[in-house]
Amino acid sequence: MLPSFMDRTYVRKRFPMVSDHGTMVRDPNGVPDELPFVGIAQPGTGTEDVINRNGAEVVKTIWAVDPHVDVHHDDVVTLADGDYFVNGEPERWDVGVQDHAVIRLSRWAG
């Protein structure tokens, strides 16, 4: 059983895909499929644009209670401070009583 502090509900959004000149891309105007899941978000390390000085990457990590939660690369997860993109496939930890998933999130601010 994972710690009881992992009790926050988040929403995964998966936008429909459309063809853009033969390439499938996310339709930001489409209605997303939404899925609630439980976990806890933690801050992570990001990068800063030191050349142009026009922003920084904000990184967060969610520890999800369900190791098989339906979250994939490029989905969107809504946190209290905005929407974040899932950065890569979640890490699935099937270790027995503490099974969980680690979901890396990021967004550009600036």
C-alpha cells in the first residue's frame, strides 16, 4: 500500500488527433477524453533559456497510485498551477505492495 498522503485527484486529458498535411497532430480545439487518477505531484528540475532569456521549463513529477493508469506521452495533466504535458511514457513500478507509476510532466513558462 502506498502512503496515505498520495490522495490527490488529477485529470489526464487526451486530445483527439487530426491530419495536418499527412502528419497526425493533436487537435487543441477538440474535446479531450478525460480520466481522473490518484497520486501526488512533486516539484522537479527544469531548464532555463540562457541564450534568449525568454522563459524556462517547469518540471513536475506525479507518483500515481495505480501503476497501470492510462496516461501516455504527450497527454495533458491538469495541476493547480496549470496544464502540463506528459514528457515520455510513465515508468511502471510493479514491485509488490508498493506498485505505482512515475509520470514526468513539463511545460514552458515565459
